[in-house]
Amino acid sequence: MEAVRRLLGLRHRGVLEHLPAALMEAAPFIDATGVSVLLVDYEQLAFWPLSDGTVRATSAMPVDGTPAGQAFCTARTVTEDEPDGIRLWLPLLHGAERLGVLDVRLKADPGDDLRRDLTVVAALVAELIASRRAYGDSVEQTRRRLPMQLAAEIVWNQLPPLTFATGEVVVAAVLEPCYDVGGDAFDYAANGNVLHVALFDTVGHGIGASALTTLTLNTYRNARRCGMNLIDTYRSIDKWIRARHPGSFVTAVMAELDTTTGHYRRISAGHPAELIIRDGAVLTPVPTPSALPLGLGHMRRRGPGVTEQRLEPGDALLLYTDGITEARSADGVLFGLDRLSEFVVDQFANRATPAEVMRRLIQTIVSYENGELRDDATASLLVWGPTR
């Protein structure tokens, strides 16, 4: 409790640069010789120590192939034996959002009670990071390893956390390239027993695309919060894009899932059909598109169509932009829908969590294009009735 009290001192007064020192002061009260925070970078490839505001770290620990990475990827505590004691790696989770890991060094293997106490400390640290990050730039400066372009800055500041979970549903998303994105965005919201999910792919790049993305994303949220149904939401966004960005358009999937019954409804505005994975196989795609892209709806007299599907517990839906399937190898071969389907099915067969599936997918796409993405690559994975 003394360790918790000392950390709680930062809750109302203090900045995150004070957290490393506060953790070291609290270490003796949890029988630790040292405690430190490592945050995952935007690419989710490496961990970097949270800066105390004096010196920025120049070396990192990779996610893949390390005990810290195992804790991060599985969201479970990992124990590492060392010559002078024990090292515990605890995932830092804000809700279901993975922030990094807590590195706890001890002289001896802790008992069950202390292990439980340490998970509480890790949860408190994650809450402190999430609640205090808006008051300074230390988290952003730790996570960013390259200068972020203004268009990307605008979009990232609009997005919800990459991962969200309840007892009925998990949503995990990913967006790449991290530092130069402008045209893609995703959103979700859980209201009662309805989960709203959307994915947007804006024409163009740079500041112009980010401005259009900002308008689209916020008009979507405004319509949702005003209680509009999917059809009226489509019409509202379409109207504002046409008024403010004439000649531009946005492809989109806007969906609603009843988390009690599994009733899934969506409008596909000129967007690729989502993948539906059930019992280790990809089902026949839901018909798409059901509407013209947002901004072009006036060119079609008939209103947008709403497609419906009944999900079964354990079903997964993958929404993606064409930057995923149209990624090209060095010899010009598209990544394609078949390869994407096989990848996702294999990941679930290996029991990867939704967030980890998304992390590995983006790494695979970046590797497929030899580190140079030709287009924004965005995906959102929804799992209903999860058993894991």
C-alpha cells in the first residue's frame, strides 16, 4: 500500500517525467531492487524507457524474441531468471490497450501474493500514463522514433486507442505508415449493447487528405451521437464532404453490431468487403459495395443499402483498406485477398490475440513492400463472443 500511495501522489499533481523516480522510490516497498517503464514505439517493434525529461534513450529492446516482448504480446507476466535474482516483465494495459511493459527486478522469486500486488502496481502505472499523457509530451517523445509529419499528427490525434475489449467483444486496429499517414482512419464506440465500427479511406495524401479525414471522422461521430441510423449517417457525411470538399470522396465501411444477438449491419461505401472468419475458415464475403463512396452519393438516385449478417460466437470480422491487399512485392505481385485470408486464419490457429494479429499483419505488409508502403494500410479486427 505504501508503494501505491507514493505512486498515487502523481495522480493529481505531477508530470510523467516524475514517474521513473517515483517508481524507484517505491521499489523497496515491493521488495524490488529496481522498477522501470518501457513504452512500445509507434511501429510496435521495440520498447523504449520512459524519459525522465533529462536524457532521451538511444537504445531499445526489441519486441520480438525477448521476455519483455512475450509479456507484451500475450498480455501475461513473464519471469526471467538472472544471475543476481529474478526479473518480472508485466504488461502495461490501459483497458485492453497495450502501452508497453513494467520491468521489475527482485532478489528472489516472489510469492503468489507479491505477484498479485505487482499486477496491481502495473495497472496503476498504466492508468497514470494514460491519464497524465495529455498534459505533456513525454509519452509521444518516447514512442516516436522519427519526426511525425503534420498530416499524420492531425490524424493520430483524432483516433481512439488501438484496442478495446468488453466481455462480449474485442476490437483491435492498426494504422501504417505511422509517421506519414494522412488518408486513412478508423473509429469505434460501445453504446449499451451496440458496437459502432467504421473504417475510412480518403482519396489523396498529405494535409488535404488529413483535412478531409478529419471532417469525415467528426461528422461520423456527430451523426452517431445525435442518434442517427446508418443511412442517415451516410447521408450526413456525404452532404458535408460534397459541401466542403467538392470532387473529393471517401470509401468507407460503417457498421453496427448488437453484442447481445450478433446481429451485424453495415454500409459499404465503395469499400472492399470485410473478411468473416468462422471456425478457422473465411466465409463467403458479404455483398459489397452497398453505396457509392462518401461525397459521391448524389450521383445515385437510390439511397445507400444496408447489408445484414448474423454472426456466431467466436466469429471475427476484418475490415481493411486497399493498402493491405494492394501491397506489392519487389517483383510487382499483389499481397491480395487470398494471402490476407490465409494470414488471418493462421494467426487465429496459433491463438494470437486480436491486437497481436493486427501487429503482425502490419509487420507482414511492411516487409512485403520492403519497408516502403505505397499507400496507407489500415485494418480493424472485431471478434464477437471471444472465448480467450
